[in-house]
Amino acid sequence: MDIIANMFTKIKNAQAVGKETVVVDYSKLKKNILDVLLKNKFIKEVSHKGKKDKKIIEITLLYDEKGNGRISGIERISKLSRRIYTPFKKIKSLSRGRLLILSTPKGVLWGDEAIKEGVGGEIICRIW
């Protein structure tokens, strides 16, 4: 089961019905991806709660003044069955004006940050 795709589905479904928060199971990768979304103002707040094996992440969603979710779409690029990697020189052409999230040797970064650091990596998703 793809835990990242599951998290994205929960977020999209919650925005579709206008929920304020979403709760997902904790993982370090999920937390890092959500931190990138928070920095780029796609979500309002991220907090993790609980102890040991009962940890969860609570995501507060962000809406515009019309009530539409800030995240219009999420495209999962690299999947469990097929990993997609890119050098940093091709990141700009792959993003096509959207936020590209990558897992790099320097951590989970978005496209512009990865270009600035000069690292490529596994393309996790594209968000708009």
C-alpha cells in the first residue's frame, strides 16, 4: 500500500467536502512532505500528536475566500512499482509551473530548492 498516495487521497477528499482538518498516521516522510506543503502555503498547519506507535499527524487545510481548497490537484509521479528519478538540471522542465516535491540526499525539497542546492532525486509528486 502506498502511504503517500493514501495521504494525498485523504487530503483531496477532505477538501472536496469542506473539512477543516485531516488526520493521517505518522511517518517521517509524510511529515517532511507536509512541511514542504506548509512552506508553500498549500496547507495551513501541521501538528503531530501521540506517543510511540500511536503517533498521528493532524493537517489543517487552507481554503480561499470562495471556499475552494488551496490544493487543486495532486499527481503522484514516483510509485511503489516504478520509481522516477531526475537530475537537478531537468527539474525546471518537469515542474511545468507547478510545485514539484523531490526526495533528495539533502532531504525532502521542492523543485526550486533542489535546483538551488544542486541536487536531483526521486520525484514524489506534482501539486497545483
